[in-house]
Amino acid sequence: MELARLVEESIDKLPYKLTWRKIAQKTGMSHSVFSHFKEGSEINFKTLFTIAQMVHPDNYHTVIADWSYYVDAPMNVKFALEYMSVNRMFDHAEDKIQQIHESGTTSKLLIDLANAYTLLLERQQSEATPSDFMKRIKGLRYKTPEGKFLRQMLFAYYYSDVRCFALMDDNLSIAEALLDNVSSEDLRELYSLRIKELKAVSLLFNRNRKEEARKLCEEIAQSEILDNPTYRAGAYFRMATSYMFSSYDMTEVFFKKAVRIYRETGRDSVADGVESNEMEFARVLWKKVSDPSEIKDDSNRAFYYASNGMAEEALEVIALLNQKSPFTKYYEGLAKSDTNLLLESLVLFIKGGDMVYAELPYIELQKSPQLRGVADILIRELTIKGD
């Protein structure tokens, strides 16, 4: 009765008239299902999600997370935990996991889910992968198809985090095979977005296969399973990055799409970061900035100075940054016209699994008859090694 009561209360507060009949029609609920729901039975998560969209069009993402506390059916718990984890609703997800633990359940599925999402949430909220992460993954023995799939994804995430892309790809292949054992078609589609996302990251950054990465990102962005804004924002971000060196207009379009979603879902700090870092970098790269005082990010300011022949100003900013990154190494090499520094930057980009931005020093090194061939060898030999 709790969920039906929550929906009823939401309907009563609407500034316009919305009837139960219209909800039943919109969601496709039969008269029998509709009646049982009003009497206290659960409806499937997708139907509940559609109702949340109808009665809370502006904040349904938060509302469905609130309502998830009251779902008990194992299939609904699967969807609820996956949705909350993917969309970074950590407090809600942790409350649900705590609820499972406190229920004393003997359900193998619920126990598997609670254990898997505990690790997934911990990884998502940590700045660095926990040092004992691999040991803890190996220590868990999941008994259900869902648990086995999520465990394999945990391995893939670990290898992605530590930049072992070859092992990440191997574990993604295993996860993809395990996905066939998950009985729910909708859940398989939702889970498959995890695989597509990591594959897109690998294709774009580790292999620099931009068109293949874009295709996967388009599939992610167009997925209609539960309308996952975090997946869509991430897909648009990567699509923007894929156009960084070929089209300023496309880069700007997709970054703006990502930023809009981040703001709509309350992740303003992420949106601010994209605007002041990546979008600003693109403007500097494509000579869209005429006055360095317009630049907010110091690293981008160093890039502006270095790329506009203002070596002294560039080196002054680089010294203040005090960073050992492939970007600052590239800016320093550019400012000093030092091909050795550019070569060092190229190696750092490649070893860091960032083939997209490796184009920065690579393009400059192609101007050097002595080092052009060396740059080609480095690209060929170090790409995709991953470990």
C-alpha cells in the first residue's frame, strides 16, 4: 500500500488534474494489475518509473530513487540498485543495501546484489581504486547470473582504473557472455550499457578508434531503458572529445549536451568542470580565444601562451602549476621548441592510455624529420599494450 499511497499523495499535490485512469492507460496497466497495485501489490519497476515521470516530470530521477526504498520484489530491487548506482544516487543505494542486510533475507539474489553494489558504490565514490579492491572481488562467490555478471564487471572496472586495457577487454568479453544468462531482457539491456560504456572508453582513449567509439556512444545515448541521464551525459562527453581535433563545432555541440544533462540532474560541479576545462581547452586549441584574461583554467592559459609564441608567459604559468602531466610537458616543449620534451610528452600520453590527446605532441613531432619516424614507432608499439 505504501507505493500506491506515495503516488496518490503526489497526484493530489499536482497543479493540474491527473487521474488514475490516465496513469493506467499511459503505463498499459491492466485493470487487474491496477486494482492490485492500489491495494498494496507491487508493480514492475519500469511501470513505476513511468508513473514517476508523469507525476514528477521535473525531478522524477530523485523521486524514483525515493520510491525504490519501498520496493521488495527481487526483480524490482535489481532495477532499483542498478539505476541508483549508475546515476550516482549513492545515499539512496546505500540505504537500500542496508535495508537488505537488516531484513535477514536468505535470498541468494538479494545477498549477491547487496555485496556487488557495495563494491561498485565504493569504487564510484573513491578518488582512487581501493588498494584491496581486487582481493575483495576475488573473495566473493556469487551464485546468481546477476551477481556473476556484476562481479565480472568489477574486474573490468579494476583493470580500467589501473590502465590495463588488454585485461579490461578480456574481462568485458567474459561479462558479455555471462550477460546471456540474465533472464530479463530489460535488465540485460540495462546491464549492457556498462559494457558499451567501458568499450567506448577503450576504443576512444586507448586505441584512438574514434568512429567506432562514437557508434557505441550513440547507442548509449539513444537507449530508452529507464532514461539514464548519467550514461547519456558520459556518451555525449566522449563524443565531444572524439571530435576535439577534427571539428570545433561538433565538439562544442556535444559538450553542451553533456553539460545540460549534468545541470538538469544536479551535478553542477561536473558541468562547471567541463566548461572550464575541456570546453575551454577546445576554444584555445581552435583559436577561439583572443584575450588570455578570458581563460579560467591555468593549464589552458599555459596552452594559450605556448601555442601563441608567448614562451616566457607560458613557462611562468607552467612553473606555478608545478605539475608533472603529459599536458604541461607538452606545453613546455611547445614553448621551448624542444622536441625531446614533446617526445617525452607523447610517451606519457600513450602510457597513460590517452591516445586522443597524444595527437598534441604527435602533430608537432611530425614537423621534425629526425623524430617523425620515432613518433610513429611509439604510437605503433605502445598503443593497446595496457599492461
